Amino acid sequence: MNLTQNGLRQAVVALLEGGGAHVTLPDALSGLAPEWRTHRPPGLHSVWQLVEHLRIVQEDLLRYTLDEAWVSPSWPDGTWPENPSDLSDALWAASVAAYRRDLDELVALAQNPAYTLTDEIPHGEGRTYLRQLLLAADHAAYHTGQIVSLRCSWGDWPPQGAPF
């Protein structure tokens, strides 16, 4: 199959935005009661930790791709937050909103004809724009699935009134 840059861009955007073979992060979080956000089963991460990890790693992938001076957080400590006992609604909302803003930037990058997706990032150690975009989509799908699994284990899935 000979995929044009435009076709490739459309496919990458669809993958980033989700909803094909998996639920989107907003759908996975839909109807989640605040008391479940920081509930942490033994040996697992809380939904809060998963959301914040997704936000941190997605930001890192985006900024690394676009900014040669970007310094990535340390792994794993800089990408996995502690689980707070007093998570505020404002902090939760800010994290989810920041995730969405960075996702919108990744989508804009994928759609920007100034970038040939298969080209190497000038400072990217052999990585391509396409690789970074696919990695962001893959990472989001993986951890979103973990959120759904947590909710299933609590009997909180699917959310009431969900369209799926």
C-alpha cells in the first residue's frame, strides 16, 4: 500500500485522538467519582497516577520532538507522581486539561505540512516525527486501558449512560 503523507497524517491523527480500537482517555474518565481518583489497589497505580503519568510522558514526547533544548524528566521517578491523599478537583482538572492541550499540539504537529513525518528529528538521535507520534498514541492507549481495567475491578465500568 502506498500511503501518501496526507493519508499518513490522517491515520496518525485518528490514532492519537483514539476511539477506534480503544476508548479515549475522556471516555475512560467519564463518570469517575472523585473518591476513586486516588484509590490505589495493592501493587497498582491509582487513576490519578496514571493520568498524571500520561500527561508528563506526553508532554515529554512533544517537547523533546519540537525543542532541542528540552530536558526530559528522570525515569522513572520524574514520570510517576506520588499518590496524594488530598487531590483537589482543581489539580485533577488542570492535569486532564494539560493532557488535552498537549494532545492537541501533537495532532497539530501530525497535520503540519512543514514536517515530513518520516523524516528524522534534527536533534532526535535517529528518531522520526512519526515514531514520536505513534509512541504517544501507543502509550496513551496502554495506560487508558489500565484505567478501564481498574474501573472494571471496582464494578464501575462502563459508566452509566456511556454510549459504548
